[in-house]
Amino acid sequence: MFSIAIRFIRYDVAKSFGALAGIIISVFLIGQQAGVFIFLTDAMRSIVDNNKGYIWVTDETTTNANQLSPLDVRKGYEISSLPGVERAYPVVVAAVGAKFANGTTGGLSLIGSEAPAFVGGPWRLYTAKNEDMIPDGALITDYYDSKAQGNLKPGDYFEVNGKKVYNAGLTRGARSFGGGLLGFTTIERARYLGNVPTTQVSFYLVKPKKGVAESSVIQQINQSINGVRAWNADELSQTTVKTVLATNGIAASFGSLIGFAIISGLVIIGLTLYSAAIDRIKDYGTLKAIGATNGYVTRLILTQALLFAILGFIIGRLLVEGFRIGIAKSGTLFYFPGWFEYALFAITLIISLGGCVFAIRRINSLEPATVFRG
């Protein structure tokens, strides 16, 4: 069976290449779009996912960690007074404008956290340490944002809202969604640079006392303090992504592109294999004339499709990996979860095997006697 399938594939190299190319293109487009979608959803929940291990306390209306309403600092005192709470760490997020030495301007989302623990940021430290934010004017920026920030290097000075600061070090791959580039500093400096009142914070990260269940503290906060909502980090992460996807067309856009890749793959494979089957109809008729059953012929065509699927998946997946590595150099970082590899291969099989349905139906309807007609 396998050797015969190879012979049929080699019979018309051009059509075989066309079928293979259709699968490769579909795999690449699906992987490419899925990868960018994974990057965007990771960015949506980045601030939450990089601050797990704490209870999040936000304004009661918040369902998106990228859009935070200010909290009164007195809420922090109330939280800290609860019996199950060890400490509540305040974090300030401030949107600011930056101007760099070469004249480049841009937006910056400053995340200010409290020394010396600096709970809430920074994360993915590269050339910097937390304590590098302590000196006057110190900010930590991201390695991948250097080009957008006028080729900013560690030690370089620039302006934030007209105030002089300097780049104290780098993170690598700290991303945000919809809030500009990220910068990290102390909570006092974030307030100063972002003109945030000393009476306000963006959210609290709460650490329960040892031996106290997180769910118990969340319940205490939600039942006893008005105007706030306590979240498990995983729950807020998922809610953030759902809220963002529900309020824009990202999911529909990527979903339609992936759907188009699948449909186009099915059409290309279907037309190519059907055309190839018609070209070799006498060969199939000969097989049936010497005793081959419809089941045998079906398996023969499916074997060809399976070979196309396996080879197309390998080549397409290698191209996707090349794409992933290539755009990672600009800071678009993503990694495919294990289940995605299986799902992508399953889709490849569906495209390839589904595309040969018309060819199978045409050959199965073939009468062996047609081989002997002039």
C-alpha cells in the first residue's frame, strides 16, 4: 500500500507539489495567526500573571487589569486591619509621556512599587536589580523597547512629563496591552512623574497570613470593605482576557483568518487530489479491474493524503518556528502550549484527509469496465 501510494504521488510531481504546498501554507498561516494571538492574550494578562501568589484588590467595577480605576489609600489600611491579612502592598500605574535624547517621543506606562520588596514589579529583569530603582530619577525600561525609545541605553537620561530621569537598567520581554511601553520605578517616583495624588493607588497586592486560606481572605475583603473587589490572580487574569476580547474584534479577526486558512487548505487539497485522481483514472480503474475493492482504493488515496499531511506539517511547523524566532527579536514573544502542537497536527489531518473526499467519491463510482473502452 505504502509503496503504491508513493508511486501515485511521483506520477505527477507538479500536482503532488501543489497539494503539499496547500498544506504547508495552511499550517503556516494557522501557526502564524495563533502565535500572534497568543502573544496578544499574554500581553493582556501580563501584569497579573507576573504578580501571582497575591490576592488582587481593585476598584469594584474593574474587570480588566489594564484599565484600573484609582483606589483611596484608606482602603489599604482597612485591608491591612483584617485578621487574615499579613500585608497589603500598594501599586501605582501611571500613564506618562516620554521624550528621549534624539527627539523621539512616546507613551510610557509607569508601574510604581514599594521599596524594599517591590511587590508588583518589575519582572523579567535582565540587566537591572530591584534596588537600581532607588536612586533619584531611576527608571527601568525594557530591552526590546530601546528602538521605540530613541535607542535608549542603560545610563541614558531622558524626560518623563518634563522631568529628568535616567534608564537604570533593563527588563527583557516585559510587555503590556493597550497601555504603551512599560517602565518601572518606586511608588513615590511614579506618583511624582505621573501626577498621581498621594491619596491614591491603582491596586493592592495582598499577602494572607501563614496558614490562612486565600479564599477566606478574599471573602473577608469582599464582605467587609465597600468599593473594592478582591480577586484570585488566575480569576482576574482570565476575566481580563475575556473582557478585552469581548470589547474589540481581535478574536473575530484572528478566528476568521484561521478559518480562512483551513478552508483554503481544504479547497486546494480537494481540487488538486481530485484533478490528480481524474488524470490517473485508468490506473485506478485497472486496480479495480484486477480485484481491488473500493475499500482498498479508499485506503490508497487516504495514504497519499496522510503522507502529504505528515510532510506538510513538518515543513509548515518549521516555517512557523522560524517566524516565531524571527519576530522574537523585536520583542513579540510567544510560546505554543503542548496541546497546540497536537491540535495543529489534527487540523492538518482534517485538511488533508478531508480534501480527498471528492477524489474518493469519484474513484469509488468508477466502473472497472471503463478501462477497456476506447
